[in-house]
Amino acid sequence: MTFTFDQALEAGIHDAGVDLVSLANNHIRNAGSTGVLQTIANERAAGLILVGAGSTIETANAPTWFTVDGVRVAVLAFDAINLAANGATTSRSGAAPLDLARARADIRAARAGGAQVVIVVPHWGVEYTSTPTATQRADAASLIADGADVVLGSHPHWAGAMEAIGDGLVVCSMGDFIFDLPRSEQTDEGLVVELTFLGAHLAPVDIHPTIELDRSQPNLLDPTDGQVILNRIRAASRDFLNW
């Protein structure tokens, strides 16, 4: 099987203002180890910063660091889907696996290394659903307990539930921003999660619903139409988030 990819698409992502991309997902090894390494090289050549995949599990699990207005931020990304096929190992490239014990240790290590804000991006959950599983909720609680400030999930293709845990925020799924999957109205919907920090403390969180047109054009929704998506999130979150 031959895989081809237009590298100009990655340049377009960078030119659109995207700085960081997570490669921790269940498709990262679709073209095997060579595909993983080529993807990493092409993304870096386009000026993008990567997290969540690497040539070995050590590089895949490593956080990406930023300094924003003097605040040290660490971003970690993990994949929980089909780890046997997609996870990196000591001798194989792939995604950083969501091994909870290791993920918690990685968060603690980032804190010990000077991180004032820790953001975790897990690829998890059940496709075409907006309600998290019990495992997701338990894992999210553990990640927050060990020092994550925000958990921003993906994989279900639908915008999902939100949960406040202590001072931390969990967005179980941000839906699809750009994805060639017009399976339902929900698969064309997504969320832009705008996080504002006062120093190292999470303050306002603004949720901007989006709709994808023509399989490639994300658009911000006006307040009236956006309520459709927000109402779905409220329904999925009603048992554990006060709105």
C-alpha cells in the first residue's frame, strides 16, 4: 500500500495560526514506523511544534514546553485507543500510550521540572457519543489530582461533556474542527476552548462552538445557532457540572 500526502497542507495549518499539534491518536501508525517518522519530520519542517508521538516511548511521552508571559507551561498528550497497534515502545515509534500510572508520573515530573501550568491532551472515549465513560472520568480525576490544570480530549468526533474537578477543567471531547467525516450533524461540530490564566491560575473559560462546511471550512457559529451545541454539552454534563 502506498500513502501520499500533500505537505502544503501542514504549511497551511501553521499559516492559519496553529502552533502546537498532538500526534497522539489511533491513526499515527497507519503507514507504520516510517510514516510516524515522516509525519514528525514534515510537521517540524512546516514550523509546527509536536507532542504525543516519537521514535520511542521516551520521546513520545516527553512534554512540550512554552513560556507565556513568564509562566512555564507543559503540554502532554496521550492515546488510549488500540495501544497494541499504535503505542510507542522502547524500540518502536508511535503515540504516547495513556498508561495512567506513567501519565501521572509524567505530570508530577513536569511540575517538578518547573511547570506552573500543565495541560493534558488525551485521545480517548467512544466514537459518536458525547457522554464520557466511567474510565474517562476516573482517569481525568487522577490526572487533575496529580497536577493537570486542564484536560482537553478528542476522538469521539462529537463535542462532549465538561467537568470541573477541584480547580481543574475537563473537556471530554472538543469534537471535529476539520475532519472529512460528514456522518452526522454532530461530526461537523466542534469547540474552540479559550483558556485565560491569571498567572498560573485558570480564570475565565470561553467555549466557542464551530461548524464545518464543505468538509474543510471551520466557522464560528453565531450565538443562536451555537446554543444547539452548547445545549448538547449541557445535557451530557448535567450529572456533574453546574451551568
